[in-house]
Amino acid sequence: MSSSSTALRELQRDLENKANDLSKLQKDIAKNHQVKKKYTIQLGENELVLKELDLLNEDANVYKLIGPVLVKQDLAEANANVRKRIEYISAELKRLDASLQDLEEKQYSKREAILKVQQRIQSHQAGKAKA
Amino acid sequence: MGKTEMKRTVTSLSSMFPTEEAQKAAKRVEETLLDKQNEMNQLRGFIADNTSLINLVQKLPDELHHDIMVPFGKAAFLPGRLIHTNEFLVLLGESYYAERTAKQAAEILKRRGKSLESKVDSLKAVMQDLKAEASFFDSTASEAAEGLVEIREEYEDESSTQRESQSGRNKMVIDYFSEDEDYKSGETFSFLDPLEQDSPSFTEADNMVGASEDEEYARIMSRLEELEKEELAAESCGEDDEDQDNNPAESDGDDEEQTKAVFDRKKNKGYSSLDHDQRYSESRKPLQQSKGKDPMKEEMSNNYHHQDLINQLACTGLTVEPVTKGKMSHSGNMRQDTKMLNPSITASAPSEKKVKFAVEHSSRNEKSVQTSNSGFDGSKAFTGSIVEHTENMEKNLAGQSTTSSQLSGSQPWKPVSRFKMQRKYIQSSDRHFNSFKTCFFGPTQNPKNKSINDQLSPLSTPSNFPKSTSAKPQTLTLMPAL
């Protein structure tokens, strides 16, 4: 009996550890989702800016707000900047997607493992009850 | 044809979807819906701001200068004058500003307004989905609470080629029916569920819908003809002949079924008033089917039909209170969704549905009781779920829903039997359209259901269709074994 109870305790500890890991993973996923959302919004905004910049005349004055000052910028330069920014954000989004997928896979496998441990605990308990 | 092997499973809805769970899910959906509503309000606020800003920008250059009060700090204002009324520094986003004239600024603002509107539209669509989902959850919860039972039976697919040949026949049958006065409420069901016709006895006995398909077209045709002949002969003799014919076909058919059929018949007589309306609806529907091979059309007609039924039922004030929801089973979509409830299903008469028929066309003929959403297997051909509150209720329902099959057994209505035969064929041809909605709608039925179903149905068809090819051969057949 004592051996089985220790095994059971071990299993339960194992289960606890795994549950902790899982909750950590879930937190990570949630954080990633938030970051992704932020980037998506930024991407949308940048695209909007790019569209408007494309519609401007060549001689239009463009300013960038840097701190409290409006700094005059060349239209072509602003355009290039925005494009670069869009590129960067898209790359970041891609990276986030990959990591998100990875995390979700991990989460899934963790869940499976937890389920298995739970089943083992249950079978243990059932065996105990029988005994 | 002669195979009458069928599998039936009966499950109570509440066992699959506990009431509390469904209610919880409904609550969650309601919450998200609320969030979306807030978002929508915010967007609308933006749009209002934008339009007022456009007006202002367009008005400013009308004057050379404006006398205004300039805000100075939080609490103070200074008198000031606005000059350069046609020069605007417009924030494009990402802290980029551009110098624009009033006209150009207004254009930018208008473009922004457009993008806002498109956002509102997409949000609206999302909200509609959520609403459908919520109503579905509600209905599921109430159904589970009422002890709804789902019955599934295996169903065999027929080749689609039959359809064309039969479309012509259907029409004829329909006409015939419209003239026939004896035609009972049960027949309406048969129209709704082509599957039922194959296994009329099932429906009676178990309140289940049977689905059968013939694999060989030629065989079917020949049989059909034979049956028709028999029917003709039977006309003079009465129903008895038909009974014999049909019953043998269902080798598996339970004795219970027959007895029930008789019972149903009795009940049917009470419904004579209903018959007229129902007949109309039926006649309409078959016509549509014959014309349109489109699954969409058929579905539409089905819905139509349902509503008719509902109305009639409500008018007559049946004792049964057959309030039912039509559930669409989007077998393909539903299955894959991890979520139990899809917005697609939208039966909304929550309190009163007692009988729910969910018919699914799918490769397999299994009937199993499931809630329409999550549990649905695409493979399950046909599902009928009936709520059995009390014995009386059940009987009544059975009488209404399954009269057609019952009639064949003991009643002298030849037309019915014929019709059934025809229906069977139609059915096979119709397999494209997977989800049949066959239900009684209660008087409280939600009008939204219809529209939702219509929308949903097309979605469901494609997913189901491919599955049919892998259909299991198990089938129920009404036709007598030759």
C-alpha cells in the first residue's frame, strides 16, 4: 500500500508541475496575442499613412512630430521610412505567428501529458479502491 | 433494396450537452456580444466625429478669418482670431503630418470615414454571427432541459442520377396530392424529409426518421414501377395491400411500429383541418424541388414549409403543442468546429419545442441523438430528434410527423404511398443537400431562424457532400424485397 501511495504522490507532483508549465504557456500565449494585436494595429495605421503619402503632391510639406517639435521631412524620405516600418512590422508579425504556433503546439502536448497523468492517477486510485 | 438493416441510437440531448453548460456557453457568447456592441458604439462615435469635422473643415475657408475663443490651459479661454483658414496640418498617423488645404483635408477625412464604415460593416457581420450563436446556445439549453432526444439512423446514399428522372415524377405526384383530401399531416413530413419515406414505419414507431438509399438506380426504378402498380391495385382493395407491401420491405421493422402507425392514424383524423394547409405547403415544396436541383432552393422550400406548418399548428391549437425548432445540421462544418455551438444553427423557439427533427443527409445512415451542433457527424445521414415529455405528447407528435409512413401501413390512401415512393427517389437525388430542416415550429418561433438557416445551409452542403461518397452501405428501405 505504501509503495502505491508514494507512487501516487509522485504522480500528483508530476501533475502539478505540468499544470504549472501549462499555465505558464498559456500566459505566454496570451501575451503574444496582445503583442500581435498591437502590431497589427500599427501595421494598419502605417498602411493608411502610406496611402495618404502616396496621394500627396511632390511639393507637399510633410512634418514628423518628434517629441514636442514638428520636423519638416522630405516626402520621399517619409515615404521610404513608412515603407521600411511596414516591412519591419510585417516581419515581426510573421515571427510572432511562428512563435505563437510553436507555443500552441507545446500547450497541446502539455495538455495531452496532463491528461495521461490524470488517467494514471485515476487508475491508481481505482486499483487502490479495489484492493 | 431489400436490406433493412439499420442502426439507431437514441441519446438524450441533456446527456450530451448538460443544461448548465449550454447556459454557461450562452452567457459567454452574450458577453462577447456585449463587448462587440461597445466596440460598435465607439466606432459610430468616431464616424460622427469625423463627419462633423469634415463639415467644419469645409466651412472654415468660407471666411478669411474667424473670431474664436482659444482654450488656454484647462479652465481658461482667450479671445483669438483664426487666420490662414485654408491651411491645415493633417495628422496622417504615426506622427506624420502633412500640410493640406481645406479641400484636400476633407478628402483625407472622407477616406477615413470610408474605412470606418467598412469596419462597422465587418463588426456587424461578426455580431450577427454571435447572435445566431447565442440563440443556438439558448435553444440547446432549453432543449436539453426539456429532455429532447436525438435519434440517428444510418442512411445510404443514392446516385445522383436518379434525381433527374424523378423530378418529373415528383411533379406528378405532387399534383396528385394536392387533389387528394385525405392527405394528412404526416405527409408533410414526408415531403420535408425524403428520407422518412423510405422508412415510414420507423418514424412512427420511434418517432425517428429513417433514411434509405438505393445504390442501384436501375433497380430502384424497376421497383418503383412495381410498387406503383401495387399501389394502383391496392387502391381498390384499400390500404391493407400497401401495408403488406411496405412492411415486408422493412424486414427490421418492429411490430411496435405498426401498432404505432395505427395509433397515429387515429390521431391524424383529428388533424384534418391541418391537412389543407399542409397540403399546400407540400405541393409547393415538391415543385420547387423538382425544378431546382439547387440545394439552396430546396432548403428554402423546406423552411417555407416549416413555417407553414407552424402557422397551421398554431391556428388549429393542437393539443400536442408541437412547437419545434428546425435545426439545421451543418454536418461538415459543425463537426469540425470544436465549439459545440455554431451560429449556424438557430432554432429559436426555446420554450416550446417538443419535437425536433434534424435531418442530415450524409453518407451514413446512422441516427444518433445529438444536439444539432457539435455532435453532428457529417457521416450521419439523418437524424430526428424528438422530445418526449409525456406519453401523450409523444403520441401526438408521432401522429403528426410520421403519418405518411403510417398511413401506408393501414390506411387506404394510395396517394400517400405513391408519394412516398416518389419521395424516396427524390431523396436519393437530393443527397446534395445535406441538411434538411424538418421541424415543427412553434408559434413562438423566431423569424430569424429562417434567414439564418438559409444562409447556413449553403455552407453545410459542400462539406457534407464529399463525405457521402464514402457512405456506408447500411440502409433502410421501405420497398419490399423482391
